[in-house]
Amino acid sequence: MRLEPPLTSQDSLDYEPAAFTVLIADGDSETTEHLVETILGPRGYRTIVVRSGRSALATVRRTYVDLILLNWHLSDMDGDK
């Protein structure tokens, strides 16, 4: 039986960020644009941006997303709903 050495931070883990989809629900377009243009987009993440809680719910009902970033207080719905 041959044991493989443990992975190190230098090893490739077949990480492909383009395979990850991030849903951003935020009514503040400046913050969202900054996040997408300077952080997520250049790293290859697929992003879906919506402006309301209802749109976010509709999106996750029809599309698989890996991560949801949301503003706790959206105009039509807040984090308590």
C-alpha cells in the first residue's frame, strides 16, 4: 500500500473560480459595481446581481448558486423575512 504525501499550499487543488456562481442582492448599485468589477469579476467568478429580495428568491428557485451576498435591509424585504 502506497501512501500519498499530504497536500501543501503549493499543490493544485483543481480550483476553478469560474465554476462558482455568486448571487449579489443589494440595492446599492455603487457598492455592488465595486465588488463585481474589482474583486469578483477579475478572479473569474460568475456573478448574478439583483436589486430586491423578491428577485433574489426567484433567482435561487431557478438557478443554483454557490454563495449569496446580500444586503440585510433591502427595499422590499429585510433579513427578518
